[in-house]
Amino acid sequence: MPEGSLCNKTPVDTMEQLQALLSDRRGVTYYQEMDQLDVNKEALATAIQNTCKSRIRTWLEICAHCGLCADACPYYLVNDKDPKQVPAYKIQSTLGEIVKRKGEVDNDFMQYVMDTAWSKCTCCNRCGMYCPFGIDMGVMFGYVRGLCFAQGFVPWELKIGSGMHRIFRAQMDVTQEDWIETCKWMEEEQEDDWPGLKIPIDVENADLLYTVNAREVKHYPEDLAEAAILFHIAGENWTVASEGWEATSLSMFAGDWAACKMQVETVYDSMKRLKPKRMITTECGHLYRATVLEGPYWAGYESGQPPVECIHYVEWVAEALRTGKLKIDPAKKIKEPVTYQDSCNYIRNGGLGDIAREIISYVAEDFREMSPCREHNFCCGGGGGLNGIGRYRPQRDKGLEIKRDQILATEAKIVIAPCHNCWDAIRDLEEVFHIDISWTFLKPLLLSMVEVPEHLKPAED
């Protein structure tokens, strides 16, 4: 069967296509059709010829099979050091074979490639830190995912997520109307406790343009309210955009590079339209990577920079604490042992490890570092889209063991995780292993201990 009605080589661009996928509970029909999906070998060979350039080909050729990448990979470590989980093996047995065979591969092989690319690698890029030649299997598996997506071999949930971005420019079905109504709703919810609180929309020349994760709008609108309250306390001149407000990219996880370009250009258009001094992202690692680090290249910016300066939420928090815009009540600092989850995307790939520690110095009295930590930290276990793929839940849960053991070794009771994927993975880790920990974003933590200026407090009855 060359094409299924659900599993096929056609990106999801219409509500009809999206609803059909959503109606297929757990992707049962989708994966049945995948078993019959033909590989377009000619198209695959052409893609390799046109896009597999010198860097990736050189990496494939110069790998010395030294094994130094092995202990860098959490999936190798938790799977009894299975040689087939060594990053070099995983990439050579997938992309290496596709290149060697010039696209002459079959359905079984492409399903093996898909399973490897999404269940055995979170594209955390940790292996690249330890390779003596600088070979980065995370980057290469991102490329592999793109090849798989074009052939229709992509996990059901990520085919849906990619379609959401194409249709809504958001990772969930949140319309512009939904977004604006949620902003107004959160204003109304806070008016008694925070008189004068506003979530400004489309204010030009603001100091900060705040972008969010659509999951916050859909499932955690209080996160938007918490951000607004902290900006209010800090006296920030800020705004959100009516369009281009969502800056995540499940398309990046799916390997749908055309949708990545569509998504990030929508965000960049809002920057150009509103002309803020800076853009600030919510507490999300892959959002930062997609919009700030990768986005300029998808959008064709030769400078490699977004239209305006962009910062992650941790950078704003550290700056606000450092300058006194936010002040912590010393009596309310966390007394329990605390540790910090270093996100792959804004710590290892974004270099913000020092900024994170600066925040900790203000809010916690007993900080316990994980070992290893900072840019050497292990992935949460759910990155790269793995959190949300039901087909690979057993592999994801197995991968959580590394993070479980890191946390247990600190004897910390609270994990600060300013990243949606990390937050989700640690939440699920507690549900799977019951190690008696709590986990938190920065926003609720700061609101529990920040000093509120008298003029911002509601008048007493």
C-alpha cells in the first residue's frame, strides 16, 4: 500500500486531516497502515543527495568507533550497556545504512529507523560533548527524523503535533480567539488580589514581548497569570502578541522542517510588528532552542540571530533579582534540600548554567547539585518529544531511571525544573517510582516568597 488514509507522506494541513488522526485512538489504524506503507526510494535517494552535505557525511566517515559516546548516553547506561544503544552504532545502523544503500531500504528498515530515532535518542546532544571528533549524534538524529517524516514514518502523536503547528501555529488547537479570551479571563481572575493587573496585548515598543507554550493556555492558564503578576510586581513594560504568541515547535521533534519555518516566522513577524526591545520565552527548553537557537536558520537569517534580542525566562528572573525588581523575603526562602534540573536545550545548548545558579542563591538555603550537572547533566528522560509518544512509553520510563538516581543521590525533596518537558518527565518519574519528591516551575516558587510593594496590595475592606 503506497499511502494510507492516516499514515502517509502528506503533511497535515487541514482540519479534516487533523480530526481524522485525532479520532484514531492511540493511533491503532495509523500504525496498521504504517506496516503497509511503501518507501519512496527514489525520493529518499534524492533527499540524501541534496541535503546530506559535507558535515554529516564527514561525521559518518570519521567515527573511530572509540566508544567514548557510550557512557554519555542515558539509554546505553540504563539498558545494561547494550552495544546497540551506543550512539555511534545507532546512527551508523540508521543514517549510515541509508546513505550506504543510497535509499534502497524497505518498510521494516524504516520502522527500525523511526523506532531508533524517537525511542533511543532524545537529541539531547550530550554525546557530542564527549566525542573527540565533535561528532554530534543528536544533530544527526534530527536530520534522520526529517528523512523519516518525509517518508511518513513518524510517531502518530508527532504527526498530529506537526499538523497543529501548520493549522493553528501552536502545538495545540488554540485559536487566536482562545488565546485572547484566556488573557482576559486571567486578568479578571486576578482583579481582586491584584488591582490594576493587565495582560497587555499588541503594545508596540514594549521592553518585553512575552511568548508562551500553548499547553499553558490550554491546560495551565494560571501559569500565564503568574507570569503577569511577577511582571506587575517588577514594574515591567511588557506585552504579548495577538498573533505569534506561541513559540514552541513540536514540528522540530517531528522533523517537519517546513512547519518549523512556518511556526518561527509567525513569531518573528510579531517581533517585527511590535518592535519590542527584547523577547522573553516562558519556562520551556525546546521553545528556546526552536525560536532562539535554531529558528533563525529555518527562517533564512544569515546572521543566525532572531529579529530582536531573545532571552529565556531564567535570564529575566536572574536579572530581576539582581537589580531588585523582585525581592525575596529571607524568611520565605526554601529550607528543604533543593536540586535543579538542567535542561538540555537552554543549559547544554544555550549555556545558561551560571544564570540558573544565580537564581538558586536567592531562593534556596540548602541547594544540592546533581552529579553530573550543568552542561554535563543527563536529559530528563522525556526530551525530544519522547514524553508524549505512547508507542515508546516503556522506553521512556526506563530512561527515567537515570534522573531518578541523580535526584535520589542529592537527597533533595524539591526539584526546580524551569522547562515543560523536564517538569513533565519529573512528574511522571514520581508517578512511576514514588520517590517522594515535589517539582516546580520558577513562577509559583517566586510568588510564594517575593516581597510585594505596599502600593500593589489590594485595599483592605
